[in-house]
Amino acid sequence: DAGVTQSPTHLIKTRGQQVTLRCSPKSGHDTVSWYQQALGQGPQFIFQYYEEEERQRGNFPDRFSGHQFPNYSSELNVNALLLGDSALYLCASSPWIGSSVTSAGELFFGEGSRLTVL
Amino acid sequence: RKEVEQDPGPFNVPEGATVAFNCTYSNSASQSFFWYRQDCRKEPKLLMSVYSSGNEDGRFTAQLNRASQYISLLIRDSKLSDSATYLCVAGGSGGYQKVTFGIGTKLQVIP
């Protein structure tokens, strides 16, 4: 049973460039969330996708956008990269829980994509 | 004030010791609480859920105190393999699935 897979694992970009990160959720999961983890910090919620729609968004600028495909896989796009965007980008999958929020937070994470912006 | 606050540590404890971590959350409407473990340069992994009634899994015990808005994790008989960062999570307020992670508490178990 494949877990959450992310690609690429590492990448280096320069300021102003654009990046696309990819995620395939765990088998049986239909909801994908993206997190940014800067060095020494906890993961920060970027947004969540379900049924190919963005369902919730954290406090991130519009430079951060995403997409979910019919097979539940997802992409995170970041435009006009800044030095401060350097971080580990984590994809987490879960089953859609609807209003059963007492289980919100039972997430399976991929190994992440480590982005360095020079 | 941060939504979820943790002492980043590090906590350096000898093997066999008992160690406790606390975490506070600011949103009284939070409905879901968890502890995650994150090894160095790895992804977070769910350790356990946290309930008001307490939750025990082997050497690990988690507790939620809603009145004081804090979450605790107790590790008994610490092992070298327990060395990691422990992330506190709270969320699910307003019927939303968004959860907030704390900064994490680093634990180093020493021989």
C-alpha cells in the first residue's frame, strides 16, 4: 500500500522563478492538504483540496496556488519566489471527514519537497 | 499570541526517565487534538490522538484539559529511539478541518 508520495524531493530555484510541487495521496484518501515548514518551525497550513476544489486556505499570499486532479493527486504552485519561501513543503492526505472535525488532523504526510531559493 | 504554543526545548533526559510536555492552545472552540512525532529532516507522523478522558498507548499518555486549554504528553521509561521533535496539534473549530501545529518540542534521550 503506497503512502503519500511527493516530487521532487529537493530543488533549487532563484528569486522570481516559479515552482510546481506534486503529491499523490495515500490509497483510499481523497483529501490533500499542503503545509510549509521553515527550519525550526512547525508546519504551517497552506490550503486543502477535496473534489478538485480548494476547501480551506491558510494565511498565504495568492502567489501560492494549487490544483487537485480527478485521481486525487495534487500540485502546489508558487510564483515569484522569495528567499523566504525556502522551506520543506509537506503534502498530507486524509479521507474527507465532512463535519466530523473531531478527527480533523489525522494526517498522513509525504516525505516533503525541500525547496531552496537563492 | 500563537494559536498553539509549545516550549521548543531541547529537553535532555537520561534513558529510563519520565518526561512530560505541555502545549497550550488559544482557540477555545478547537475540537481535535493530536501529538505528532517528527524525526530530524523527516516528515511528521501521527503519534496519538488526545481526549479529555486521556489516551494511553504503551509508554505514552496524552491528556487534554479543556478548561485550561492545554494538552500534555507523558513519556515513561524513555528510550534512545524516543529522541525526536514532538508537535502539538489543535484544530477543527467552527466545523473546519484546518488544524494548527505548534513549533514542536525537541527531546533528546541520552545514554
